[in-house]
Amino acid sequence: MIRTRRGLVATTVTLAGLTLAGVMFFAGRQPSAQLNDELAAQVTLILEQASTGEHHAHGHHFESNVVCAVEPFGTEPAGASSLVEVKWVYARHLCAITGESSEWSVSVRASGPIAVRLGIPPVVKVPEAGAGYPERVRRLIPPRYHEEAFADFSDDAAIEAAKQRFAQADSAR
């Protein structure tokens, strides 16, 4: 009976250890919520502070400011764990142009996946709209992130925050 009990305890400890190791491995492969928040804030700032000329270079022609929602879904290098390690951010964005309309729901907006190189100066790459768009997205975004590149925002919090900033920008005019 002692052998059976020892065997049972050893088996339980081994299974618990393997389960913990698997959870830790999986958690280590996921970007941290804090890093994603930092990346979202950084990319939002880059997009919202871009000059009109920089927006024109991406095919967006307007003379007003923009308010953006950003949700990162990947980085380069892929295993980056802090903001200083990240060279490229892959994110979905939704930007609304202020001044065109006073309401978010009817504002002129641009959205989709983008690639942003963090640096001085930052570089924003936006796939050109129109025929062949999916292929241009696939060339811009690494294959490991293709599914995420075509997905919708997974959390409406960023969009809700952008809507509030849009309303504040409109009331400040």
C-alpha cells in the first residue's frame, strides 16, 4: 500500500509540475497586457500627431486632425517583452477625421491593419486600399499575424476611448 501511495503522490506531483510548466510556457509566449497597452498608446500618439503631409503619404487626404483607436496584435521581434525591445508593431487601427463631422458615427474614418516602426522618426506603413488589398496586407504583415491582421477589434475599449476623445476634440472647436 505504501508503494501505491508513493506512486500516486509522485504521479500527482509530476502532473502538477507539467501543467504548471505548460501554463508558464504559454503565458511567456503571450504579449503582456501592459506591453500591449504601452504599444497601443505609442502608436496612437504617432498616428494622432502625424502631420497632414504624413497622412497624405498614406493616401489619406484631409486637413483636419485625427483621433485613433489602436489594438496591437504583434511585434518584431516576436518575443519582445518590453517597449524598448520592439522594433515594429503590427496593429489594427481606426482613425476618425475631426472637423468633417461633429459626430463619430458619420465622421470620415480609415481603418485596417498597419505596421509601425518605432524609432526616430517613426515609420507608418498602411496597405493601399482598392483591388489587391488583401495581398498588400499579406506583404506588409508577417505570415504569423495574417489571421489577426484581418480580424476585428477584440475589445471595444480602445474604440470607446477614441469616441470620447473625438467628442472632446469637436467640443474644443
